[in-house]
Amino acid sequence: MHDELIQSAGEWRRDIHQHPELDYDVLRTADKVTSLLVEFGCDRVETGIGKSGVVGVVHGRNPQKGPNIAIRADMDALPIVEESGVAHASTRQGMMHACGHDGHTAMLLGAAKALAAERHFDGTLVLIFQPAEEGGGGARAMIEDGLFDRFEIDEIYGLHNWPSLEIGRFMLSPGPVLMASDRFTIELKGPGGHAARPHECVDVVLASSQLVSALHTIIPRNLDASEQAVLSVTSIHGGDAFNVLPGSIRLRGTVRTLSPHARDLCQSRVEELAEKLPQAFGAIGEVSYVRGYPPTINHAKQAKTLADAAARLVGEEAVERNMKALAASEDFSFFLEKKPGAFIFMGNGQTAPLHHPRYDFNDEALPHGIALWRELIQGGRS
Ligand SMILES: [Zn+2]
Ligand SMILES: [Zn+2]
């Protein structure tokens, strides 16, 4: 691959890293992507899809022959104060690219530049740059804004960098690769009172501690041991004096599951325990359970196509084709609910973990991501 292309991708990556933007407010990044796609000679570039998403279209030599393949990158950063200490660190206080979406965007731009120049493929390439992956559901917003009506798309692919996986290695699986992510808030209420006279009060502190323990029995005692699932209570708030039993306590937590069965079961058990257990203590339990991203489930045929492309580049031994699903989530899942496709993880080497203040996307991974997308589209004709 041309050194010049890798160098440009590195420059785009570090520039985006220096100017992180959150959620749907990715206007500078989207503008940069748009002007580069136009400069590369894309046949069509549309902006403002799902508020701030950008889509570019590149026709191959025989567009009628098909297929129409979409590749997606995400553009948003996180509300984290950067501590990486790198020269291209964030210039915006309290925001940073701690998930490597700067790298994902730069790699798809690199592939777009090469593919728009070469066009050694039939069919059409659709380049999707989405906002708000980090919790805002930007993928869903783009779908609701007509992504699949406005652009003909037969298959869709995406990737995520993975720290601790060596550079030049890939992993994926046919079937689930990431979990569903749901959250709950439980409010326990009861008349509080003097801490020295608990017999005259309802002790929501005690009730909440019993509830935390009970919630942690859901997975080991209700789900088949072969199911992958995680429940964590992540916050407890209530009370502010040493001699007063508070009138309310708020618990929050997250539930990660792979199967629809486990997802439904965890929700109904959390709701049941949160409402009924406090009653036994004379308290009232109110629960709000919110479903977030669904599990990311690869389609077998497209997972094989993507794994084969990776294996042609880096060798079969550097591609894990049957990875165990990771306990994280992705809104790429919304695309895979609508279209056949696959999501792959690529090595980012020994960097800090994702969402860590010292994380930085590894530029050594750039050539591998660009090459993967070229190989997927041109299948050895790069
Ligand atoms: Zn992230
Ligand atoms: Zn991410």
C-alpha cells in the first residue's frame, strides 16, 4: 500500500483526535469527512442523515452487476478528560477520543480514497459515517432517517479496534460478538426517621442492601449456566447524616445479555425483586428498566466473507474465527437487525483499555484497517 495514503490517514486521525466531538454534535468531523469524500471523487455524498451522519457512494466498474456493500465507521468521542500526554491530545476540555472512533473514521477514509481511485470492483460501495455510537443510538437514527431507502445496500460491515489484541490480528465469530446493554434505576422509599429509633421507621438502607444481594442471584440462579450474562449494581445514593435513616435510596445498574431469552428473564426478575423485596421491609420499590443496544449478532455468510478477507491479508493463524462474545455493546447491532453483515475486531496492540483517559488509537493499526476494507471490496484485485 502507498506510504502516502497511510501518512494521510495518520494525519486525518490525529487531527480528528485533537478535535473530539460528542454524540450528535460531530459537525467539524462530519464536515471534514464530507470534504474529503468529495475530494476523493465519490459519485454521491449526502450529509445530515440521522442528524449528522454522512454517506458517500462509490460505483464500481459494473454497478449493475452488484452487490451493494456498505462499510460503517463511527465519528463520536467521549466525555472524558484526556491523560494520554501525546502531542495530538484533545484540545477540548472534557472530551476525548477514548474509543478509537478517530481511527475507525480515518481508516474508512483511507479505504475510500484508494477504492474511489482504483475501482477494481463490481457493484457499489456505500461509506457510512455515523454520529452518536456512544449511547446515543446514531445507527438507529440513520436507519429511521431512511438510510436503507435512500441507498441501496445488500450487506453491511464494520470494525472496532481492540486493545491487548496484537496489531495485525483480527477476531470475530458467526453469531453474537457483543452483548445487549440494558440499564435499571430502582427507587426505594419509606418513611425514614431517627437512627436510634429504627423500630418506628422503615429502614431503606437495610432494604437496599438486601436488594443488592438479591439482584446478584438472578444470573447464577435463574439462567442456565451456559448462558453469558452480567449484572452489576453500579451506584447507591441516599442519606446524608450519621443519625438519620433516609426516606429514600436510589440504586442504578446495568444488565448485559446475549440471548433474547436471557434479556427478557433478567428484566422480569429485576422488576419483580425491585418491587416485591422492599415490600417485605415495609418499603416501596419503584423500578425503571430501559433497554439499550441489542446484542451484535453477525450473519454467518458475511462473517465468513470478512474473515476470509482478513485471512488473505494477515494469514489464517492471525484470524480468530470463533471468538467468544465480548461483554461490551455496539449500536452496529441495529444495522445487523436490518441487513446481513458482520462486525470484526482488529488488534490495537498494547494500549490503555477503551474508554480509559490514557487510551490512544494506535496508528500502526491504520494500514491493516484500510487493507481489510480494500480486500473486502476488491477481493485480491487491490
Ligand atoms: Zn466506546
Ligand atoms: Zn467504540
